[in-house]
Amino acid sequence: MARTKLNTKAAIIAGFNKGKITFFNVILKYTFIIFIIQVVITSIVGPNLQNKARSYIQNSTIDFFPSLFQEKKFIDTVEKLTIFIQSKNSSNEFSDIYLKDDTNQSPKIITAKKGFLIVKNDTKVLKLLDGKFININKFGTATSFNFEKIDFDLSKFLTKTTTHKKIQEISISNLVMCINHILIKKKTTHLNIYCNKESIREISSEVYNRLFKPLYLFLLSSIVIFLISSSYENSNFKKIRLSIFYLGIFTIVISEISVDYSSKSTLAMFASIFLPLILCIISYALFYKKINYKNN
């Protein structure tokens, strides 16, 4: 009778542990699905959408510029251009205008009593009336002249900010090719305007962030399984649950730190890639060992 009870208890424990393994396999399955989705979004969908947004802004009409002209505010949204207007009407005609152009070593300051936006030869132009042009050379000396009418080309500022792709907009294949070209083959010739030794750290971080940072999802799921393998009847269950919570927070922090660390060198990149994989394997091995130990 006693042996029968022991066999029954062992069968119950074995069935219970089998259920844990099944549940763990389900978690692993869904983690893999989420991993694939995140890689697709960060590597393909996100860069394409950002690139399309940049192209849309670049090809947009003059309607982009009225938002840069706000009454009684110094606007420096566009790089190396400061704009101030006293007032504007519903037709986007401006009065008491101040412009500072820092695109060259010699800053240019333009003031005008009136101005309005036009399109001239497919370029965006701010037509200024009754104003003054001041040019300040590198020695601090200023030269100036008055004008009745002048066209200030705004398209060069828009072009400068939207023509070149950001690293986040470049395809993952081109970024990987750049890393292979600069870090592995040690070639100094540029594949593209963005692929050079000065930008290789940013590129390495971007590649790691897109492809390998999501690996920490598996580590987070492996941490969760320790809750599965812990019994509510255990007197230390609350401490175990709290420890697992802090371990999860620590994992998230490490995943963020690894993005910057991965760009320091080729060795750091490989270390950042294999760290979550090794920790996952250890966690899974400990889980199965604990389950098998309970079965025995």
C-alpha cells in the first residue's frame, strides 16, 4: 500500500513537472515569434518608414515653411538659420523680419519690413521687401547695404537637413557590409558617404540594436521559468519572486548598456552577442536539471 502511494505521488509529481516543461516550451515558442517580429520591425519596417518620411519632407511643398515662422519667437529649428517675425497674417505675409544665416564662416543678418513665401524656379524662396543686409566677417567687422527687394533662398536649408540618410534609415544589409568593410577587412575606402571610420561606432551600435539586442527576450523568458519551477509551498517563494523581479530589471539595464558597449571593438561586439545566448543556455540547463531532479 505504501509503495502504491509513493508511486502515485511520483506519478503526480512527474505529470506536474511535465506540464511545467510543456508550458516552458510554449513560452519559448512565443518568445521566438516575438523575437522575429521585433527584428523585422527594427531592421526592415522601421528604417523604410523613416526613409519614406525623409523623402516626403524633402519632396514636400512650400507648406513646410510657414510653420517655421511664428510670431514674436526666435525659431532655430532649421540648422544654422535663425528666424524671427513680429507678426503674420492669414496669407502668410510677414512683417518686421529678422534672419541670421550661419551657413558660412561669415554670418549674415537680414532685416526686412515685409516678406512672404513664394516658389521660384521650383525652389522655396522668402521674398523680402524694404530691408537691410549685414555681413559680419571673421574679424568682427560688419558691412551692410539697404535693399528694396531681395529673394532669400530657403531650399538650401531644407536640402541640407534631408538629403543625406541617417544611420537609422539605412538598410541592415548596407550597414553589415560597412562593418565587414571597415572592421573586418580593415579597408579605409568608403562604400558610401555614411560608411567611414568616424561613423563605424554608431553603425555597429545600430546593427547590434536591430539584430542582437532582441536576444535578451530569450533571457527574460528564461528568468520567468524559474517562477514556474518554484513551488508556492516553498517558504522562500516571496523572496524568490522578488529576486526574479530584480533580475529581470537588471537584464533590461544590461541590454541597454550592451548597445553602447558593442560598438567599442569587434571583440566587444561578439561578447555582447554571445552573452545573452550563453546565459540563456545556462538558465535552460538549470531549469531542466531542476525538473529532472524533482522527477527523481
